[in-house]
Amino acid sequence: MDRILVVAVKELDGVCRSRIELAARRNEFRACFFDSVEEALPHLQEAEVVFGQSVTLARNAPRLRWLCTPSAGVEQFTVPGTFLSPDAVLTNSSGAYGVTIAEHVVMVTLEILRRQPEYDRITAQRLWHRSLPVRSIKGSRVLLLGTGDIGQETAKRFRAFEPASLVGYNRSGMNPGRLFDRIAGANSLAPEIKTADIIIISLPNTVDTFHLLDADRLSMLHDGALIVNVGRGSVIDENALVEELRNGRLFAALDVFEQEPLPPDSPLWTCPSLMITPHISGNMTLEYTKDRIVSLFLEDFDNYCSGRRLKRLVDLKKGY
């Protein structure tokens, strides 16, 4: 009987699929490609390996040994009972999205500091006002909550703007690549929040990160501070943020939210000094990202077929 690899990632083009097909043949697997989970369902009974991001795939594959999600976030897979097969392990595609998300962070940061949303409204009225005061990343104190792939790629780009400081926050205390001026931990986070001009969030959704920026910590930020969230919406207490934005104290650019899609009646839609994007910073629309996702999968596919430990294994209890 053929060993079956089910691929249900519709964003992958012909080149990406050809790379997977070649690797499958080399390792005596039969690769089956589908553009939707519904199309894949009848083929999951015999699937040994699945490449896809829907929990439906995990719940309907009794012989599954390994599921690789093309996303970095894995919270949807951490609910007990998600995997029908007791032998299944999970890997993610962390390391594929740093470039595209870092570019998004640079974009929204500059747009807000240089008042582009307001100038868009001015020019939409065919007016010629040029006097809005702007700010710069140069000389700013930047705090990056999360020093993984996204945090590192963002730090590399922000360094070119000559900030006053680039401070990272993580649990390990490690300074990857020495990209950060220093690393803050849980016990030293409050002083960094109080002095930060820009806070960039790229943290996952875990018990430890839930509402890390709660009402108390948001109140520590000085007037005019900017928050950019490209991690998970649960890191911020949205109700507390709404109050700060309505009071005119803070600026924010949010790409992720506690509830997605963001409900039409959410108070965030009408908050001043807020830029909203619909969770698009890490989409699989950049060719580099898609190529990187496939490369990471094939690296671990080779590990799997050779009996080696998978490089991007997820601890389902920790959530990352």
C-alpha cells in the first residue's frame, strides 16, 4: 500500500507542488494535492502525513503520524482531542513569515509616525495641508515583545533607522544573533514599557501571553506611544486599549484581534489613532513566503523519512 501524503494548501502554485511531488516520490510516498479541506476528506483515511492548516484534517485522519501546518500559529491544534490519531505529532512553519511581517511592521510604523492616514483623508478632499508634525524611528525607544523569527527580522530592519534602543522581551533571556541591545524578562518588563516609544508584538497565544498588555501595563505607556500587534490579538486587553485610544493617549496598528473576523460592531472600528488591517501581514501572498514554507516542510519531510527528529515540533501543552 502506498504511503500517502495529503497536501491541502491551496495557495501553493505549480512550482511548489512540483517540489513536494519530487520529494514524495524520492521517499516512496504518493502526494495528493487538494485545493480545499472538503476535497481532501475522502483521502484522509490512509494519510500518514498531512500538510495543511485546518483542524478538520487532524480530526479525520486515523492513521496520521505527522501534520505540518503552513502557519506559524498553532492554537487551533492545541485543544485536547483535536487529533484522531494518538500517534500524530505536529510541526509548524515558524521561520517562514519573518520577512513579510517585518516589512508590514515597518510600513504601518512609518505610516503612523508620519501621519499618512491623516494625509490620505486630507488629499481625498483635494486639500493641500502640509503642517502635521511627524515623528521618526530614529531616536525612538523600541520594545519588541517576542524575539523569534518575526522579532529578529523586524529588529534587523529597525536597526537601519537608528533607534535609541532596541529591547527584546522573551522568557529565555537569550539574545538571538545579538540583535537587541538588551533582553527583558517578566520581572523587568514594566520599566521597559514605561519608557517605550514603540512596542511591537509578535508573541503567540499562550497562557503566559494572554493580556500581557492589560489595563495596568497600557496605563504605564507614555502619551503618544505606538503599539503594533502582528502576533496574536489575545496579547492585548482590547477593552482597555479602546479606552486608551479614545482618551487620545496612544496610537496603534493592529493586524490581529481577539475575535476574527473583527465583528462589525466592535468599538475598535471607530477608535481614533488606530490603523486596522485584516490579519494580512503574514499571508501566503508573497512568493518568498510560499517558497520558504515549502522549504521548511521539505526539510522536515526529509527528517521524517530518515527517522530523524522533526526540527519544528510543537509542544501541544505549551502551545508553541
